[in-house]
Amino acid sequence: MTVMAPFQPEKTRPSAGFLPVLLVGWTVLGAAGVMYARLKAIPGWAAGPLLAAFLAEFPFYLVPAFPGVRARIGARQLPAYLFVSAVLPYLICCCGASQFQWMGLARVAALALALGLWHTVLPRHWTLDLAFLALPAAVLLGHYSDAVYRPLYSGLQREMAVLSHIVLIQMTVTALMVARGLAETGYGFLPAAREWRIGALHYLYFVLFGLPLALVLHAVRVRPHAVPAWSVAATFLGFLWVIALSEEFLFRGVLQGWLEDWLRSRGAALAGASAAFGLMHLWFTSFPFPNWRWAIVAGVLGWCCGRARNQAGGIRAGVVTHALAVATWRAFFF
């Protein structure tokens, strides 16, 4: 196996491409949203406001990946910025797709302000840093958004949960970068060629060690029928740009980085972050809680992703490993 180089966070990327990415993203997301609504036979009066809410949130979601744009948000402006980034899509969604509730609005605003004020109001301490990371996890596991978005058209609960998840990711990442002042972790949407190579190599490590373990533990079973290629590709891109990106940022970019500082040991930090990543999968829905099978397999995947991060000097290599592993699971196993 390749010897790991000392971890060095990569340099800040320029932000000149923000506007072109925004325009292209709006175009692609708009077209994809229309096609999805037609495929699912969602009426226009419900699909329109929901799609508009996603498009309104998209610029906020892009900002953390562009340091030059992100730097314009000061710690004092952060609570107001996060408030707007969370409340705006909620209000747009309530223009026909979701039922408006004052309590729902209050929950959205309270979460945005809690994340925005955390590192401004509270003292800097490792226990409070860990508590901050636990907050978005509790929001997801506690289905906080279920009481916020109430679809007026049956069958849109999942799509609204995705919207709330994206808002939560954006707020958490922005708060950590702006108010907590993290060093650059390599957060971004387009891995470099070297990151693709390192990520693919560690994906192969996971295939060699993690996949047999998953089969032995009966954590997965082979699919009897093939999955369409477009579905596998959509899964890969969804994880590359959303789920794996956010999880690698939190577990490898933030937690593993903090553990390195606190423990003064890169090996202990890698083990600790991998164990934490595995424990989060105790709630994975394939088996009743505690899902120890997935916790063990996810811990191995976390180790591969964390090692890729160490070798590449940024989280995008681990994001590639993570996304390839999940796409493989969705393609061949269930």
C-alpha cells in the first residue's frame, strides 16, 4: 500500500467561476426538475414552488466551495445570512407545494440562528465543538424537518426532506468555515486528477477489505436484477456533490482534523474519526437499531476515506472513494 505523505491542507481555490457555475447549475437543475416532475406525474402547482425553492437555495449551497465569495460573509453577518438561506426556500415552497405554518417557520429560523450564533456566543472549547457537530446529526436522526414541511400534494415528503437536508448541509458547512474559522479542507465539487487517482485507489482498498467483510456480516445481499445505468450514475453524482461531500467534510475535514490537533497523533485521529463515522450508521435502516453490521462496514469505509484525505491533502479524494463505494453498493447489492 502507498505510504502516506504528511497531511498538508491544500491552498485556497479562486472564486472567479462562481457565476458561471451558478448559471449552468440553475439551467441543469431547472431542466432536471421539470423532467423529474413529469416522470413522477407531479402537478405543476406543486412542482413549481418546490423546484423554485431548490433553485433559490442553490447559490447558498455553492458559496462554501468558493473561498473568495465565502470570505465576504463576516461572522457578524452570518446569523442573518443563514436565516435568509433557510427561510427563503421555506417560504417559496409554501407558495403551493407545502402548507405554511408559523411553527414550521419558527423551527427553520431557530435552527438557522442556533448554527449561526453558536461560535459567536459560546466560548471556544473542544466539548462545544463536538456538540456543534452533534446538532445537525440530531436534526437528521430526529426527523426535525417532518414538522416543518407539510406537502399539499401527497408523495412530496421525500423531496421536501431532501430540500431541508441540503439547507442543513449548507448552513453547517458555512457556519464552520466562517464562524469557526477552519483551515481549508479541500471542500469543492470537482476533484483534481490526482484526487481521482488517490480516491479510486482507496476505493479498491475498500473493495478488497470492506466488501468481503460486508458479505460475511450479511450487511448486504447481491441484487437479483441489474440496476439501470442512469440510476447508478445519478447515485454517484448525488453522493459526489452532496452526501459524500458533506459527510467527508464533517468527519474527515473537521472531526479528523480536530482530533489531530487534540491528540497529536494522525493515526489516532484517523481511527477516531472512522469509528465515529461507523457509529453514525447504527441508525441505518437496513436492519433494526443498533445496526452493528453497517457500523462495522462503514467504519472500514471511513478508514479508507480518511487515509485518502491524508494522502491527498484534502477531502475530495475521500469523497471520490465514498461516492464510488456507495454507487457500487446501489448497483450490485441491497
